[in-house]
Amino acid sequence: MTSDRWEDLTARLTSGAVMVVVGLTLVWLGGLWFHALIAVVCGLMVWELVSMLDSERNRAPRVLAAVAAICAMVAIELPAAFALPLLLVPSMAGLGRMEQGGETYAIYTAIIMLATYGLMSLRDDFGLLWMMWLVMVVVVTDVAGYFAGRMIGGPKFWPRVSPKKTWSGTVAGWIGAAIIGILFAKSTAAGYGLAGISVAVSMASQLGDIAESSIKRRCGVKDSSSLIPGHGGLLDRFDGMLGAALFIVIAGQTVGFPPGAE
């Protein structure tokens, strides 16, 4: 048993280190490199989603994954008015191919596509600094929630869907996100309203996590796939980022982003 634990830990650390190195390198490079990374991740997440919802359709996951990746890659090169309908093409293309779970597929795929577009736009329009802000808010939300939930415990957030999540961990994530917002507000031209936006992004990240957990529970699977040794699938790792990125797309149209920054 001890040996098995260490083998799993080794796989988690190794794959985690590879993800961090590759991800940070391509985020830093930006441009076409970052677009390609996000498009591939987008396609793989759609593949995982279709595989969970409708595993009997052997070709559908691969075809829809390719459609999603191509649409994401092309959309970011187009004006927004033409990118938006293209981002919904994968949802429309897959709805009629699904034997079951078609509605969930269409809605969640639209979320994946819009979040993908939001991530690429954030990096292109606002640079590395604000991309790192988003990553840090999501990571701190997850880490603070993990440790606070286990150290403090208390009432469960939604035990039927995610039995391990607690209110203490949820609130700790908000506090951690607010601290990140304050730190960035002090070191940039953004005002302290960024703390409020950071908390909202934290909440959106948690909702993204819960939404993916709900789909997995309904499909009766533990992980979205086994693509990442020791971690499960890409949806398992980036569900929170999907919620956060989607929120940024919405928030950018309502409050302006980043607030007060040039």
C-alpha cells in the first residue's frame, strides 16, 4: 500500500511539473504559441466531455474535439463580431450527434469555447501581468480552499454533488482571492475595486468546479479522463479556470477590465 501511494505521488508530481513548465513557458511566449496551447486544451476538454456524456459514439469525441480546436484557433484571429458565432459552432455541430446528454454538451461546450476565447483575449489585450493575476486568483482559491477545508472543516457546501467541499474552504478561497486583488491593486494602476472583482472571479472558479463535479457525478465517473497521470483529465484540472475566464468575458463588458488600469 505504501509503495502504491508513492507511485501515485511520483506520477502526480512529474505530470504536475511538466504542466507547470509547459504552461508557464507558452503563457510567457504569448501570441500564436499560447493560442495553439489553449486551442489544443479546448479540443481535449470537449473530447473528455463527449466521452463522459455519450461514450457509445466512438467517432463523435474525436470529431467534435477537432472542430472545437479549429474554431478556437480561428476565432481569436477574427474580429469579435465574427468570432462569436464561430465559438458556438461546436455546440451546434455536436447537438445532433449525441445519443444522450445533448443539452448538457451544448451548454458546457459553449462555456468551454467562450472561456477559451476569454483566456486568449486576456493574454493578447492585457499582457502577461493580468494573465498571471487570473492564474493566481484561481490557484489561491483552490489551495486556500483545500487546506482550510481540511484544517477547519465544518458544514459542507453541497454534499450531494461535492462531498469534500466545505463552507470554510469556500470562504477561505474568497479571502485568498481578495488578498491577491489587493496586492495587484497596490502594484498596478488598478484601484482597490480589483479586490471585489478577484472575489467574484474566485466564486466563478468555484462554480466551474462544482459544475464539472455535477456532470461527473451524473455520468458516474471519478475523473473526466486519464490524460494526466495522477491528476485525471484536463477538465478536472481546469474546471475552475473555465468558470473564471468566462466571468472575465462578462465582467469586461460590464465594469471594464482591469478597473482603473491603462
